[in-house]
Amino acid sequence: MKHIGLILFAATALLLASCRHGVQRPIRPGFDPELTKLTKEQVFDRGEEWFAKKKYPKARTYYSYIYENSPNDPLGRRALLRVADTYYAQGDAVNLVEAQYKYRDFINRYPGSDRADYAMLQIAMVSYKQMEKPDRDQQKTREAVDKFNDMIHTFPKSPLRPEAEKRLQDALDRLAKHEHIVARFYMRRRSYFAAIQRLNGLIDSYPNYRERDAVFYDMGTCLAGLGRKAEARLYFERVISEFPKSDYAERARKRLDQIKTT
């Protein structure tokens, strides 16, 4: 029994020692030994095939393999971006956070890359994708505005700038729409002073708001409600002159006729 105990002790000690020295290394879960038989270009192409089929976790295994084994190779750098793209494409809240982290990781590792502008645009797009409707909290919309501006200022000559500017205007319109909704909330309660304050802020802060015709019409309505007819007339006339084809133009003409007869 004593000899058996010594044998067991020795075997256990040998096993522990081998684990400490890396003799027995566990195979990484999900690792496909077949990848070692392919060139990195072939592995990347496999990832692209799975990405095209919207099998994003599967595609990610191929991209990750390339990046982990060739982080300084141009294709390895590209693979890291594609890892981020797989998370972004999945689109849910958890994966979007992971996508943003991966895009930032790319910029931190390769700040001089010719794809850094794309990574920065995608960081903004993560916030853009999380924006709430105009009648809800606009924290993510403000984040998107800041990040699109950062991208445009950092890469003013980027070919992606038009896309960033388009998305930026969408986000600004959403913020403006939020202010417009609040102003109309006050209008419905005949709190015209509060409504005018919101509308003035909207006009000053969002000069390219797509519904400025409605804003001017609402401003005229509020001023008329306070008995400030001369000022109201100016805003109704702006609707007619600046937006002659707008639905609000005809409504503005009727309001002007009402002002003239009172």
C-alpha cells in the first residue's frame, strides 16, 4: 500500500509539473485544425463567404485566426476591422458595444492606417444605430453628432466625408425634431412664451432642419396667439417666400388673410 501511495503521489506531481510547463495545452474551443492548411488569403476569403451569408460568428472565427496569427500583416489589420464589422452587422446592443470597442482598438493599434477614417466613421455609426425616436431621450443622438464631427475634423479629406455629413445631418434633424415636438407640446397648452423660446433655439441651432417651413409657421401661430400680429405676419410671409411649394404655404396665406381682417 505504501508503494502504491508513493506511485500515485509521483504521478500526480508529474501531471502538475507538465501542466505548469505547458506540456499539456488545451485546444482552443472552436479552433479548426484545417485552417493551418490554408493560406491567410484563403482563410480571409472563407470569412468573407460566411459574412456574405450573414453567418457573422462563423465569419469572425476566420478573421480572428488571421489577425491573431498575423497582426502586423496588412491582411491581419484588415481582418481586425472585419471582426469589428461582424459585431456591427449583428446589430443588437451587446454586439454594438463590442463593435465600437474593436473599431477603437483598430485606431489605437494602427493610427496611421488608410482605414482609420472608416473605423472612426463606424464608431459614430454605432451611436447612430442606437438613436431613439425624436420623442424620446436623445443622448445617443448627441453622441452620434459629436462622433461624426470628430471624424470629419480628423479626416477632412476622407472620401467617406460625404457619408459622415449625411448621417450627421440626419442626427441633427432628429435633435431638431425633438425640440420641435417639445415646442408643439407647449403650443397645445397655449404656453406660447415657452413655445417661442424652444422655436427660437431650434432656428438658431439647426439652420438646416428639414422642417423649417413648419417651424416658421408655428412661430407665426404663437406670435399671433400673443397678439403680436406684425411679428406673426413676418413669419407667415417667410413660409410663403422661402417654401412656396410647402403644404404650410397655403396655410400661411390663410393666416395672413385672417390677420388682415382682424
